[in-house]
Amino acid sequence: MSKPIQQRTLRTRARLLEEADALVRESGYEALRVEDVVARAGVAKGTFFAHFRDKDALMELLIGGELDTLLERAESVPVPRDVAGICAQLMPLHSFMTSERYVFDVILRYSGAAAVSEIGPIAKSFDRYVTLVAGWISAGSYRRDVDAELLAEGVQAFAVQSMALQFCALHAAQSFEARLQTYLRAWLTPAV
Amino acid sequence: MSKPIQQRTLRTRARLLEEADALVRESGYEALRVEDVVARAGVAKGTFFAHFRDKDALMELLIGGELDTLLERAESVPVPRDVAGICAQLMPLHSFMTSERYVFDVILRYSGAAAVSEIGPIAKSFDRYVTLVAGWISAGSYRRDVDAELLAEGVQAFAVQSMALQFCALHAAQSFEARLQTYLRAWLTPAV
DNA sequence: GCAAATAAGTGACCACGGTCAATTTATGGA
DNA sequence: TCCATAAATTGACCGTGGTCACTTATTTGC
């Protein structure tokens, strides 16, 4: 009945992750090749796919890990007290998300959980993002006619929109941060 | 100096598009294979890439064409007079966008123009969407503290968010239309 | 300790998007 | 009509993600 995970398995998996991480640091996410990872880890290609469903599963781990680190940092700082503060505090996160077009695409593709039973690292981060921002909103003085959770989801939607527009040549005039602030002021502090 | 486009070119391109369209109607967008398209069009693989930069360029044409048809229809109907009306009128468009996960991903990836000089069909549709909705908002009685263009961009952001959440198992409880209406009421008619 | 059972790892192979030097076909001028 | 030039087409070939029948290593029962 016992199916203990063999030491070998852990070592192999660790090496794969380690080398993948190193390769990403050297040449970025988009340039990552499975063949390079296995070559440097000293295993066969098939071994890679015994450890990760596909290349994207590894990508999710790498990118999700980075998102988690950045979220951690954003959480461990005093609550921002206005829209500009919220934008500033989320900036490192948004910078990373837009550091490569490829990264942004992967994040969007995996931001939702495909199945309840298996919530991927990126989907988890997206939830954490909403929870974090909802907390900030609850603590601050923003509109009260809708609840903080919904407002936080809106912040995420506007952040995604702003990031997408940053990649768009037609909307390059306005900076990412300026655009996001405009959206969030209209969303969080409407003056009707 | 004359460089008239040969009849042959037009015929080949038309055949490729025609067969691709037929294949999509038979098996959906995700299942489309370049090899199948060229086989049915009776040309070599290289010919395909002489007509389209890559597979995605064809995908953009097919999906962009569909979006245009649906936008046309949405434009040729009386202006909706409330949030529910806006959602209803955009429904066919949103349904198509979420008809396949793959379609949604392609749309997101190409919703922004990579270069001002070359705005793709999908990016064009996204602009048209914003213009259309901005017109509706100007004609209706919604908040006036920010301009219609910005509000329309917000509508698009919330539509994208709602569609993304529809693919997410964690948020399957609420229907797409209900969620979008909740967002849009909060966005277009805040009651602070 | 040893054999059977199970887990881990291997690498030849496939699918499919994309490239390019070579070939075929069309066009305009003499 | 024929030739020179340019445009269109070809298909063998490549890169890379992913599969799977088989081999090798590890654990378990006796």
C-alpha cells in the first residue's frame, strides 16, 4: 500500500526546476527549451514529461513562483491609502507580468483554474491578488455601494486591460501607471 | 514598374481561405491544421506561408471576420437603453469569443496592434467594439463624471474578465451574463 | 538475500508549424 | 513569337513539444 516518493524522484525534479530556472534567468522565459533543460539536468526528454504534464506546467511553476514572491512582498507593506498608493504597491507585480509578451500570455491563459480539483499556481496567485486588494479596499475610503471583493475583481480587470494596452502600439501614448490610475479612480472613487 | 497581382494569386488565396473556413465549420478552430488546409486546397505547404505570415495570421482573418459580422449585426439594432440591454446586445459577440478556449486565447493575444503600421483584424474589431459601446453610453443615462470612451474601455475590460472567469472552474457558480451585468451596473451606474 | 512487483528513466519516434533553395509559371518588351 | 525577368509554387527539411514500448533501478514479500 505504501507508495513513498523515492529520493531519486525528488532529486531529479529539483534538478529540472533548478536548471530551468537558471536558463530563464540567462535568456528569459520565451527562449526556454525543454531539450535544453533536460540536457543540463542530465536526463532524457521523457523524464521531463514524467515530472511535468507539459512545458506549460513547468512554466506555470516558474511564473507562479515569481508571482508568489512578489505578492508576498506586496502583502508585507503598510496598506496603501489611496489609488496612487495601490498602483504603486502593485507595480512590481505588474512589471513582472509585462516583462515579456510571452509571460503575459501564459499568465492570462492560466489565470483561471481549469478544474476545481487542480488549481494551478497562477490561478492561485490571481485569487491571492484579489484577496489582497479587497483587504486594502476594505481598509480605505472608497465607494461603499458595492462590496470590496467585487471592487477588487474590477481592479484586476483594469490591471489586465492596462497591461494589454501597454503591448498595443495604438495606445502607447499613455504610460501603464497613468492609465491604471485613471481607470481605478473612476472605478473606486466615482464622483457622480 | 507594373506589378499587377496575378489572377493565380487571388485564386490560390481564395481557395486557402475557403478550405480553412470549411474545416473550421467542420471541426472548430483549435483542430485546424495547416497541412489539412493545403491538402484540401491542392497546394504545397510553402504556398500557405507565401500567403499568410503564419498560421495565426490566417486565424486572425477567420476570427476577425466572424467578429466583424457580429459587430455589424450589433450595430444595426436600436441603441440599448440600460445595462441589461447592453449585455444582451453584446451577447452574440461574447458567445462567439467564448465558444472555444482556443478562440478566446487567440483573441486576447491579438486584441492589441503589434505595430501602428499593421493593425490586425482582431485589433480592429476591438477598437470597433469600444466605439460602438461608447456611442451607446453617450446616448443613454449613465454616469457623466468620466467620458464615454473611458467607460466603454471599462466595459470591454469587464467583458474580458467575465469571459475569463467563465472558463474558470472556481467561478462557475455565476453565469456569464449575470456577472457581466453586476460589473457593468457598478461601473456605469454607481450609487455612491 | 533473492525474486517478483512496481516506479523511474530512456531515446527513437511522431505531429505539426515553419523555412528556403530550386523549379515552374506568368508578364512585358523587342 | 520569343526571351529575360519577376512572381508564384514546390517539397524536402528543420526545430521543438510530446509519446510510448522498453530498460534499469528500487522496494516489498518471503
